[in-house]
Amino acid sequence: MKRITIAIDGYSSCGKSTLAKALAIKLQYSFIDTGAMYRAVTLYLFEHKLIDTEGGIDEKNAIKALSKIYLSFIYNPSLKYAETYLNGENVEKKIRDIIISNSVSKVSAIKEVRTKLVSLQQKMGKEKGVVLDGRDIGTTVFPEAELKLFMTADEKIRIQRRLDEYTSKGEYITEDEVRKNISKRDYEDTHRKESPLLKANDAIILDNSDLDKQQQLDYVMRLINDLQLIK
């Protein structure tokens, strides 16, 4: 069976990773959460005092620190997807903290950070049979991907999804905090100089405001079959 590259881009809290994981399981592909990679770098910078509580970054030393950062994904059979490891430590839970969410867009805007992580992502996906989600997969990382999706959803729905995510983890965060975080990330992602969030010309828009997880998966599988991407 032909193996392809599936690139999923879009705004935060649109369910990109959820869909990507489901597709990877369905197709028996590898899943690469590129957003988690940027979050892990952000976590490292926080832990080494290179980002302050206001989000200010010591960019010069942050760039120097990149050589000390090793990222990997290790498959968790009980979860059926690979978890993010930073220098040998499972940081899957740590990188989802709101503090990381508030600074990750600024970190991902640093040219040297993007160069390092894009190179890693391209190496991880060079054999195809991979699903990647992020902000610049279809435009920068794999512009030749056979299937490109650009995900979006109504802002109110995105806010509620993020609130539900935190609640499920037993964490409390206000609706206003989530709204501000989403608005801030949207602006920074679409206005940064290095690989801004853009819809690739040949990407298919997937507005999942009124779709549940199974409906999204079914829709994309129909796309794959209708476009005859896998034979």
C-alpha cells in the first residue's frame, strides 16, 4: 500500500492533534506532534531561567541552549500514541501548562529554533507514512505532502474545548484566561516573520465547529479515498 505524508495545520484548540492521532492509528502511521516540540523547547527555556514570568526571552542565550536540547517521541501502547520526551524525560503533561501556552508562540518565532525543529521534523517524516500537525507543515516542513488540511473552528467552540481539556486534567483556569491565550497565539502565529501560520494554496479547509471526533476522522478518510491518495 502506498504511504503518504499528511500535513495538518491550523489555529490552536481546533483539535489538530486529536485528528492527527486518530488518523495515525487508523492508517498505522507515525504521528509527529510538532507543536509539542516547540512546547518542549519552551519548557526547557523556562526551567533554565531564559524566559521570565512576563514572557520575556533571553534570545541570545536561548539560541545557545538549543545544542543542549534533545527531543524524542516514545510510543505509549496504552495511549496508542508517542509521548514527548525532553532530554530523556517524559514532559507530555508539563508542556500542556498554560504558562507554556502563553510563551510558545514567541519561542517558535525565533529563527534558530524553527531551523532546528523543522530539520528534525523533516528527518522524522522522510520515509512517509506519517501524520504531522502544527502551524507550517504544509507550507514549510512538507510542502509536497500528498494531503494538506487547514483546520479552523468558531472561537467560542475553541475556547470551550480548551476549558474542557484543562477540566479533564483537574486544572482550573478561567474562560477569560483561555480567550486571551487563544487570541494572543492567533496573532503571534499569523504575524511572526519566520514561517507564519498560513493556509497552503492546495490545503483543504476543515471547519470542525459542528463535527465530533468520529465525523472528522470519517471525513478525512473519505478525502483520502476520493482523492485516491492511498492505493
